[in-house]
Amino acid sequence: MNRENWFATPIWFERTSFDFETVAKKCLELRDSNYPNRKISNVDGWQSQDIKLNEYPELQIVHDIITQKIEEVAKDIAPNMGLLLDNVWININEKGSYNTEHVHPITAFSGTIYISVDENSGQIIFNNGQYSPIKHYPFDSLNSPLFWDYVHYNPVNGLILMFPAWLPHKVMPNESDITRISISFNVKQSFYFVQRNSAQPIPLVDTTETKEDSKKRKSKKRE
């Protein structure tokens, strides 16, 4: 039989390179100077309140990488997609610290970039948000990639990930003697995206399907 795969869940990733030591040192300095922090999904770990990276020279490079990758993801989604950096925060997990499963509400995409990690610092695990209802039915996917219920990424210095904000994820306990440091962020969708060298705003992609479009699509299917 023919098969079509719908409702894809993308996760973007790329290895980047910068002065990890300088960035890590600044993150620890902010924590140790009592920078405002909060407790959300972090267990025994430290999470900063929202921070503007470009206000700190040592963190400017991370800000630049994040904004560049957001632009690349926007273009990958649609030519005139508008995405903007929403908020940013620092995560510091000492040995034994972890993050419980959570999502990021009221935003479009989320991401993280690793600053100081090793192979034992704790994987990030994404659970298939579409798969949970299927668990009410007797079905064993036998690890088929068509029905994976979770996927994990090993932390590596400089690795940046970006994913839909509704995708459930968690961070496993840090089993390393190295302090696990990452910087996370949310991305919002702009209502209008102004092309460079153009003063005219371009509306976002209109995905509304008219009845006429629907008829044409179904007609092509039958052919």
C-alpha cells in the first residue's frame, strides 16, 4: 500500500563553536552574585530569571548564535515565516540535579544551547506528545521509527537544539562531576515579518484552505 506521513515533529540541531570557558565562567558568576532565579521544572538545579544576553559582553556570542539559528529555522519552515527571540534564561545543574518533564506554554518554539557538559551530564529526552493517546490501545511499535514514543540527545558543548514548544521534554540527572550549564530560550511568531531592504510588512503564510482548494486537492488524490 502507499503511505503518506503527516504531522511531523521537527527538532533542529547543530554543533557550534565559541569560547565555552568564558561563557561558563560568566554564567557561574551571575549565579554566585545572587542573580534573580526561579524554580519551575528544575530539581536541585539553578535557573535564572529571564536575562538579556547582549547586555553582557561575555554572553554576546551566544545571543548572536541563537538569533542566527532562529532565522535559519524560520526560513526552513516557510520563506516568509517570522520568528523572534522571546526570552532567555540560564540553567545550572550540579551533580544529581535534573529537570522534570514539561512544555513551554504561550510561545511557538523553544531551544537550548550547551555551554559546559560532558557525556554524563544528563540527556535531554523528548516524548512524543501525539503518542500518549495511543498508549490506551494495545500496540507495541517494536521500535519502529514510524511510532517512536521518545528520542534523546546527548549533551555536547556548543550543540544547539530548537523544537516546538509544545513538545514534552525533560533533562536526566547530571551524573558528572562537571557543573552542567546550558542556556535556554523561547521563540515567538511575529504577526508580520519585514523583509530586509523592504519597508512593506509581509503577512505570515496563510494556511487556510478554501472549499475550492479542498476540492482540487481531493480530486488530485483520486487521480
